Amino acid sequence: QVQLEESGGGLVQAGGSLRLSCRASGSTVSMAWYRQTPGKQRELVASIISGDYTNYADSVKGRFTIFRDNAKNTVSLQMTSLKPEDTAVYFCNAKSFAGGTLHNYWGQGTQVTVSS
């Protein structure tokens, strides 16, 4: 069982920056950030896997950066040039292998609000 502890988020004006962080209680093979707004499906924002291969949603490319600290089992999402449409609840996600099975874990979510 991997537990995820998120931090960061809050209210920022358009054009501003925020950093989200997520600490995993155990080892993971990949970590990611998703976001969700009311009435919409949760969508992938950015992910990072072993070897530091990253993947970004088209809407955040060039503005968001995902990076991890393997020693601390932490993944962070640096968000810059924020737009009102980035407003959402952001969820940390982690995947880990245990008993030959890939397990999926979620954080509790943190609110990001970008004012225009």
C-alpha cells in the first residue's frame, strides 16, 4: 500500500506560478498529476516514469514541468503562466508493483484556482 501526501495549490492570478508536490510512502514505477473540474472526467496533466521520461497534456506543454526526487519519493509539478482554464482539483497518482500486480494510487486532491 502506497500513501500519497500532496502539498501546494491555492489561489493565484493569471500569469502566475504555483508548485504542487506529492510524496509517496513507498517506491513507485511512475508518478503523475491529473486534474478534474466539475462535470468533467479526470485528465492527465503530466507524468514521469523511471528514467525520467515525461509526458504532458498538450494544453500545458511549455508551461508545466514535472520532476521527481527519487531519494525522497517525491514528484513535483511546477506550473507557470497559469490560465483561468487551469483551475481544477489536481490529483497525484502513483503506480507501483506488488505481488506481480500493478497497483494504482491516488492522493486526496488539491485545489488550484487561477483568477483572471
